[in-house]
Amino acid sequence: MPPRRRDTGMSLPVNALTLDEIANRFGGTVVGDGATVVSQVGALENAQPGQISFIVQQRYRRMLDQCRASALIVAPGDSDVPYRPLIVHDNPYVLFARLAAHFNPPEAFAAGIHPAATVDPSATVAASAYVDAHASIGPGARVGERSVIGPGTRIERDVQIGEDCRLVANVTVYHDCVLGDRVIVHGGAVIGADGFGLAMDAGAWRRIPQIGRVLLGNDVEVGANTTIDRGALDDTVIEDGVKLDNQIQIGHNCRIGAHTAIAGCVGIAGSTHIGRYCRIGGSAMIGGHLRIVDNVEIGGATAVPKSILKAGTYSGLFPISRHQDWLKNAAHIRHLDALANRVRELESRLAEMERTST
Amino acid sequence: MPPRRRDTGMSLPVNALTLDEIANRFGGTVVGDGATVVSQVGALENAQPGQISFIVQQRYRRMLDQCRASALIVAPGDSDVPYRPLIVHDNPYVLFARLAAHFNPPEAFAAGIHPAATVDPSATVAASAYVDAHASIGPGARVGERSVIGPGTRIERDVQIGEDCRLVANVTVYHDCVLGDRVIVHGGAVIGADGFGLAMDAGAWRRIPQIGRVLLGNDVEVGANTTIDRGALDDTVIEDGVKLDNQIQIGHNCRIGAHTAIAGCVGIAGSTHIGRYCRIGGSAMIGGHLRIVDNVEIGGATAVPKSILKAGTYSGLFPISRHQDWLKNAAHIRHLDALANRVRELESRLAEMERTST
Amino acid sequence: MPPRRRDTGMSLPVNALTLDEIANRFGGTVVGDGATVVSQVGALENAQPGQISFIVQQRYRRMLDQCRASALIVAPGDSDVPYRPLIVHDNPYVLFARLAAHFNPPEAFAAGIHPAATVDPSATVAASAYVDAHASIGPGARVGERSVIGPGTRIERDVQIGEDCRLVANVTVYHDCVLGDRVIVHGGAVIGADGFGLAMDAGAWRRIPQIGRVLLGNDVEVGANTTIDRGALDDTVIEDGVKLDNQIQIGHNCRIGAHTAIAGCVGIAGSTHIGRYCRIGGSAMIGGHLRIVDNVEIGGATAVPKSILKAGTYSGLFPISRHQDWLKNAAHIRHLDALANRVRELESRLAEMERTST
């Protein structure tokens, strides 16, 4: 594989920090040389000098012998690790995340409209926004300050996009949808396509016009090739701070509560309302017209066919096994009801024997 | 969230109708003031004056107190609801769908080729068709009357697109594929990519050229980011009136029968033939080389590893439960065969005891 | 359906071969007239004169009565089939694949940059490469000899693309990613989007910049609308010869071993390493931070929540049944632990009775 072209700290980047500066700015306590300079984050096993890494679990301790990082972030309970310098912080992963953001700010874009972009005269693009090549913006659409409309992206009529958004590339946003501020939409995502609304009319499906919109709150992130359908009559709503991974499908009239995170390949059928601070595992499938309350965690590949009205962690996964074992065991599932009846009958016959034998 | 920009009936739209006009044109019987004018459909709980809503199930009756709709559509058995005016119709949802279509006609497009589109000189675009910005149309392709090729859409060589189609945006149609009339393809869909045909040849996969096509019948709808692979040797065929939701994958050489509806995230492996008027639930997974007859309904998240030769409803879903309960119960699935053997042994030992104790 | 426009052999294509030429060039033994000319491959049931077909399983023998192919490829054990001429070959499917490739070479493209493409002045596009309409190539990117960047494709800054690649259309490749030689990427695929890395910080998700890359080896094929996330700190790596079907999601920091084939709709969560020569069935879901060794086969729709350290075939699929049967049987799964306890209790009570009755 070709080497990485990115500079990994040989010259000192402008946003390098000493450990003392880190502790002052982001919290934590330095153990060892606070004048140590770091300018990038790195994984424990591959970090280079000039980088800072972190450990969050005991089992990573054994990797420290080979570690080349210039510093480590550890939790208070791990401050005895044989490594220096350290920053001791109550939540090493949060400090790591803050430093990662500091060392890797979002790409800067020039303002303006690329000559190969197409912007309808009735659209309003803020002066500090950027519309990249081969993007097209329809009549009446609005793009807020510092937002970036990436190459090949299609913004239909009357869409409203807030400030500091980034639609990376080849995104499609259907008419009348609304994006808040600081929304990120990754490549190939489709927002506001018609929901799947059909009525069987004289032997053929009649499609029902979908006249609701999609509303994305502030700080929402939408993964690559994720799709969010517009509402049938009312709107589909994704509240502030929701994070959606790739290849998720959200049906019409869903509502996803603030700060809920959904992993890749999840499907959510229409009109389901999910609460705040939920976490949905990858490839989970959630049925339509359900209600899921706040703080529910759903395991990967779990199907949810009914509402969940109590916070907690839920799973439903067929266990994997060697194919031959699966064949043998799975066959019994079709006869579980009969097996349960046989056990019940055994119980009653045995009770009868016990009764008569005394 | 910002208010909806769409006019909700304060001035009278050109396609407004009185209830008497509705009954005359679409069927049904008016109860109450037939001169009442409506100009949009609305959901029972959010309808505004000037809108017409509907109830299809008893449980919606309790919402009527707060309902602000100017009229309701009800089934004959519900004509006693305390609400006026009504339209009584044998199938309220169908009348609702017809009115929704009447009040919300498809967007009109100008005819012609956008200056930022690219059309090969050997392609044929009908005079009334529209090719939008940054679309590209390859050699020999044909686009029928009134069809709209949306922004960023790629039509490869020798593709045939019928009349009154709409490819919304960023769609890709590979060479030689054929779309019938009134076909709708949503954002990001890919039609005619190479099927997954491989032969292991001397330690590496050799790809097998996929020389079939995709044929889409009339009135087919293809959801956002759905993919339909071209045939390996023969064609992949989607018959008239099939409705496909978002993020569906259809493998090479599948045939989907007329008027079958498939919900989001379904995967169908190669060479499977599905009948007419089937309904496939979201995230179902259908194996390859199967045959599914007409009028089969498959539940959401159900895996179909073998043919279904009898109409009916089929399911196969691992039940969800609290994670701790799942851990406890799922472990037994790996030992179901042993458990069934133990029950059988108990039965024989108990029978032996019963025999000897008499 | 309209007839296929493609010529099916009425005039003799330039790459037509006699059976003798085939045997000389690709191996195998001719039985019958070695001067027979074929110029295309065909499926057994639909092959036309001038085409060559193949049989690999006994059950296809009964189709031979209707077969119109000019020749058949058969395995040594099938050389007694009542059909002439034949080519007898140790691996009929491999010979078929080689002939399919011979008769259907990849489409040829002109070299150069389409006037409607956008190429940054600091990008390097090889003289024999082709950049099609509405594609855009960012600063510092490199495109190797004979590679084709299809319409609407977005190549971000500093991407490296090897020789003889084809990115079909509307593909997005994020900054700094690296593609080897002979890589094929189908429509709508997204390579290098940010992985799903989040830290909960003061009540909101903080996104963690994803500073790794995606590295695709030589001869990798990526299906339509498949997504491969860039690494968080280190790289996501897809080794040589890996074949990915449509709508696959690969999370950050995964490594997929050489010559592994993955069918459609599979999701692989972050940091999982899969070995060489694995085969993953459609809609399988593989959890994060796992290790799967070489030569593992995973059945369709199977969830993999833990590492697989031994080669072999694995499954975990809830069996499908009539909906009413499923309702009856699935209910017992929630009580399997109780059922197992009841069986254990029966065993101990029965043993006690047997002990006392003797």
C-alpha cells in the first residue's frame, strides 16, 4: 500500500499544544513533563512520536511496551501505569475527542459559487456559503452562512439550509425540506424522497402524494447513502443532535428524539416515534407506528415489532453456530409449541404418578 | 422548526372541490352540507379548515373532538360519527388517495435540455421531455415524451426510457436498460449495475461479464438508493405496477411480478422469481434461485431461504426482549436438539414406569 | 417488453472462436465438430444458435431437449450427455467465465477530459485516462493510466487512483483515499466517508474527526451504493481481489482479507478484521471489534456477534413459517429458560421415583 501523504508531525503544526496547555484548556492533570508537545491523536498501537493516545480499559495496558506516543490520557484509576507523561482525566475518551477536534479542524472552503454550479436566480445563497461544481440549487431555496453544498448535490425548490452545514457530495434534498445549523450530510444521502404510501385501487397500487417535509434539527449528522423520507401529510422530524450512520432508512412521519444515535443499516418503518438519547445497533429493524421511549438501547440486528415503553437494553438475535448444529437446532423451533405441550403433559402424568405412589 | 412555507388553503386553490363535486366525480354519499369546499387532504389530528380527512378504524373516533377538518370521509359503518359534513364511501382510504392525487398533481416541468446538461448527439430526447442540469445522456439512448431526467442523473448508452417518467436526481441507469411509461425513480437509485457473478479461477475471483439488462414495466416506482442489478445472461425483469421502497437490493436475473410491493431495505438474491400481488415487509431477506408464488405476504425482517409455493402470510422473527432475558433464553437455542432428546427420553422412561406400576 | 437491441450473433463478431480454438486457448477437449463457431455465451434455457452454454449439475440435463446452443461445456463426468458438440473441461464454470470475458470485453473509452468535467489544476490525470461529464477532481488527486472517472463522480483532494480503474457514475471518493489498479466502483458507492465515531460530552454527541483513510487493493470491486468508511485514526483496508456486492456497509478500521467475497446488504461494524477467502452471505450482519479467520463462510441473514476463530460454515437464521405457526412457536422462545428448568426438574423427580420404586 502506498504511504500516507499526510504530514504526521515532522514539522510543528500551528495547532500543536503542550500537555500543560491541554490541561489548562480542556481539563485534566499532567503527570510528568508538561512541556511535552503533541500535535495529533493516535491509536495506542500505531501512535507516532508527537501524538497523544489514550487507554480506557485495563486490557490495553499490555500494549504499553510497544507504544511510541509522546503522551497518554488515562482515567484516575490508571494513573499508576508505567508510562510518562500522562494526562489524568475523568473521561479519557472525551478529552481524546476534544483534542482530536482541536488537531483536526473541519476543512475550510472558499466562499462563492463555482462556475460549474447551477443556482436558480430565485434561490438565496449567503455570501459566505460555497456551492461547488455540478451542484444545482432550485427556485426559492436558501443556503445559510458558511454552508457548503458539495459537488453533484441537488437542492430542490424551497429547501432551507441553515448555517455552517456541509452536504459533502452527490446528496439529494427534495423540495421544501428544512435543515438546521451545523448539519452534516454525507455522500449519496437522500433527504425528503416520497414516503412509501400506496392504496390498492381497482387492482393496481395508487401512490399517495407525500406532502409533508423532512425537518432536520441543529447538529444532525446523516451518513452516506442514508435515506429519510418526507412525511405523507405531516412532517418527518429528526431532532437536534441526532447522529445517523450510513445506509439507514427512515420512513415517512417518523420522529427521532434529540441526541439519539443510530448505527448503520438500520431500517425504521413509517410513523414510528423514537425518544431522546436512544442508541440503536447496526442492522436493527424497527416496525411502523411504534413508540420507543427515551434512553432505550437496542442491540444490533434486533427486530422491534412492538412499542418499547420502558427504558433499558433490548435484544433479539438468533445465535450463530456451525451450520450443521444450526440445522439440527433450528428445526426444533418450528415445533416448540408441541415440545412445550409435551413437557406440560409429562408434568401432569408425573404428578399423577407421584400422587398415586404415596 | 420554521413554519411550513406551503399555502394551506387561505386563498382558494384552482383545484378546490365541493363535497358534492367530490361525490359526483369520485363516488360516495354526502351527509351534511354538500357545498362545503375543500382543497387539501390532512391527517385527522392536524387537519386545518379547508382540508378533508378520513377515519378507517374505530380507534380514531376519539380524536374527533379536536378535529378541525372541514369534512371527513368515513366507511358506511361509521356514518353515525358525530361529525358533519361527511362523505360516506365504501373504501375511505381509496377516496382519500384519489383526492390527495387530485389536490397535489405532480410538479410540472418545462420541456427542453438544460444548458448544463450533456446529451450525446446520437441520443433521442422527445421534444416534450426535460433534461435537467448536470445530467448526462449517452449515445443511442432514448427519452420519451414528457419524461424528466433530473439533475446529476446518468443515462448510459442505448437506454430506453418511456413516456411520462421521472428520474428525480443523481440516478444512474446502466447501458441498454429499458424503462416503461410512467416510471418514477427516486434519488440515488442505480439500475443495471453488474450482477455479482464470480468464478474462482486459480486462487482469484474472475468476474463474469453481465450481459443481460434490467427491464422495468409501466408504472413501476423505484425508491431512493435502491439498486437493481442487470442480468448475467438473460434480463432482470420488474413487471408493471411494482412498487419498490428505498434501499432495496434486487440481484441479477430476478423477476418481480406485477403489482408486488416491497418495503425498504429488502434484499433479494439472484435468480429469484416473485409472483404478482405479493407484499414483502421491510428488511426481509430473500435467498437466491427461489420461487415465490402470487399473493404471498412476508413479514418484516423475515429471512426466506426456500421457495414459497402457497399463497399466505409468512413470518420468522426472533422475538425481542430485555437483554438479560435474551441472554438467558437464546443460550438454549444452541441446545434445542439436546432438550428435545431429553424430553423424548423422559417420555419413554415415564411410559415404562406407568406400564410397570399398573 | 421491447426487443434487445444488442446483436446476438447474426453477423460474425470479430472475437468469434471455433471450438478447436477455444480448447487450444483455454483448455478442454472437443467432442464433435471442432469447427463449430460460437461468439457469445448463453443460459441453457435461452441460448441462441451461435452461443455456447454449460451444464454443471445433473438436474440441468432434462433441459437439453429444448436447448438451441451451438455447443455445450460439460464436466468429464457428463460427457455422455446426448448433445453435440461439447467441450469437456474440468471446471465448466471457469471455462464459461473465461469465454464470457473473451466475448464481452470491457467497454472502451476515449482518453481525455470531457469539457463538462471539472479538474483542479493541481490534480494529475494520466494521458490515457478519461474523466467524463460532470465529474469533479479535487486538488492533488491522481488518476492513473487508462482509468475512467464516470459522470457525476466526485474525487476529493489527494485521492490516488491506480491504473485501469473504472468508477462508473455518481461515485464519491473522500480525500486521501487510495485505490489500487483495476478497481471497479459501481454507481453511487461512497468510499471514505467519516466513520461513526462519537463521544457523549455534556449531554450531546461530540463527533470525533476521522483521520484515517480507505485503502483499496488491486482488483477490488465495489458494488452499487456500497459504503466504506475511512478509519478513525488508522486506515480501513480492503485487500487485493476482494469483491463487494451492492449496498454493503463497512465501518471504520475494518480490514477485509484478500479474495474475500461479500454479498449484498451486509453490514460490518467498525474495527472488525475478516480473513482471506471468506464468503459472507447476503444481509449478514457482523459486529464490531471482531476477528474472523480465513476461509470462513457465513450464511445469509446471519448475525455474527462474536469472533470466529475456526474456518468453516456458520449460520443463524430464524426459520420462516406460516404466520400463525410462527406466533405460536416464537412465543415459547421467551420462556426457553423456564422450559429447560422444567425439563431438568422432571428429570430429577423421575429419577427419584425410579430410585424409590425399585
